[in-house]
Amino acid sequence: MVTVNDINYERLSFWMQYHSDPIQGIPKKSGIYYWIYWPDFDPQAIDIKDLENRLKEYTSKSLMFSETITGSYKFHAIISEQGYPTTNDTIFGLSKSKHLKLLTYLNDKNNLTFFSNFFREVCFSRPFYVGKANNLRSRFVNQHFKGVNSNILGEIRNSIIPFTDIWIGYKEILDPANDDINNIFEEIFSRKIKPGLTKKSN
């Protein structure tokens, strides 16, 4: 478990196995939840080459839907949010010189510990999915984990991202709203954060 901004996160692989555990499981309460892609690593144990490969792998992934725009007569366009450039085969799409400078910096274990915390902040700064539910466990299990009206797991699998690198956290809230109102609240939240795998109509 990791705590970020007072929200406790567990790996997707953990939640899929222990969602109904009476102590560690997902509650049947109302709340807001967040999905994060964070390939965690131990800064004191990881080899610099392994870290470079892990960060290149992170750079190459994009958990964002594209949108299609069709004009009345001539034009059809597919619009995608630009992630990290992948043409350089470098970490975070940096130039070759900045890539090498960063690797040199990360060779120092003290610097690597700082970078590990920085990288976590980067990953948690913007969830790739947010949701709001009256019953968190029901939403997770019946919708997301079973793939009913949700293709999040499919997108993660298609991107070849291990479930151990996906983190889900939630915050319980007292909520008298029904499902229709929750959907509206979720849309308001999503329009502000713009998570990559959220689809909302205009």
C-alpha cells in the first residue's frame, strides 16, 4: 500500500484478489476512486540498466483514448493527446544528451532515491481513470473487473502493462446521491481532470 494525498492505493493485482476481504477489501460504501499507472521500483536495489529499460517501457505506454472528428463534407480526423515522444528511444522522450545526463545523475543512489519520489509524484499527478460510485466494491467487481460497461482492463492488457504496475485508490464520502446523479458528478470530475481512459459524451 502507498498513501498519496491522504488516499491509500493498492495494486490492481491486489484488489482483484482481495476485493471482498472483510478487513483489507474494497468497502461497499460511496466514494471517489482513481486509477494510476506507476511502475514502482526500489531505488536502493535496482540496477541502472534495469531502471533505464523500465522507464523506457513507461515512456512507450499511453493509456489515453483517441477521439474521432468527422466533418460534414471533406475531413475526418483522429485526435490524440500527445504523451512522451517515443521516436528517440530515450527516457521520457528526452534528447539523447539529456537522457545521458539523467542516467549519470541516477547512478548516485541518493539522487535515485530523490528521483523515485519525484517519479511517483509525476505518476500520481494525473489518474488515467476516475470514477464515483455509491457502492465502490460493486462498481469495481461488477463493472471494471468483469468488463461490464468498462474496457479499462482490456486497454491495460492491450498496452501490455502488468497489473502490478496499476494502482487504485479511493476515498469514502458520505453521499445521498443516486446513480444518475453520481454519473453527473463523475462527468464533472472527469471534465476537469481529463483522465485518458474516460469516455464522456458532449
